[in-house]
Amino acid sequence: MPNARPTPIRSFDTLMTTFKYLLETSTCIELLRGNKRVRQQCIERNPYCCISAITAIELLYGAYDAPEPYREQEIAKAKMLIDYYTVVGIDEIPEAFSREKLRLESVGQIIEDFDLMIGITGREANMTVVTHNLKHFNRIEGIKTEDWTL
């Protein structure tokens, strides 16, 4: 029986011609919390926004970790956001991820693996990574970032 949900894996060639913004987890959390600036930016740039499979994982983990009686509500909100945006896989980034992780380690600027995967996905697909953590993500060589909370 075929899966009703489309596969999250898309070629970077398709991504580069379709999407311009990769919403990082902190941006999605701001959106879920009702941040009006982030919401307005997402509305204005909607057809050009997507999220990483890593962001989907982080959002669901945070929702499942929410205390009762809020857990079910948080899970529903996270799933709604994930279903709304195209989810980009990470199947095309292993080599670029490995090289950048080694570079960052060599200069003492370690980034958490999930964040590095999101950043490399954006960089390799020539998208702007939208994050509230510019200082952290700007350590990644060649990345384009924006903070829509400002």
C-alpha cells in the first residue's frame, strides 16, 4: 500500500529552483509560539519556505517531551507545521557535513550535529537558513542566514 505522505527527500537541483528559505528549528518554535514578526515573514515568503527533516525531528521531540496536560496540543501543533511545509531530506549532505564538521573542530568552533546538518542542507541547496541563532550558524563557512525575529 503506498504511503499517503510524500517522501521528504528531494534533489538539491529541485530545491535550488523551488525554495529560497530553510526555516531552522528556532524559527519554527517562534512561529508556533505566535511570534507576529516571524508569522508575517512566513506569510510573505510562504511559497519559498521549507524545513529540514532534522527540524521536523526536533519539533516532534520537543512536543512529545512537553508536560501533561499540554503534550497532545503541542504534538498536534508540531505535526500541523511539519505537514504545512515541504520537508527536505539530508541524503545529499554527508560529504559536505563531514568536511565542515572537521573544519569547525580544527578551529575550535564546534556546532551540534543537528544544527550543522540543517546549516549544511541550506548551504548546499543555496538557501538562506532562517534562524534566531545567527552567531551559532554563521560559523558555517559559506552559509546565508537571516533572523526574522528582529
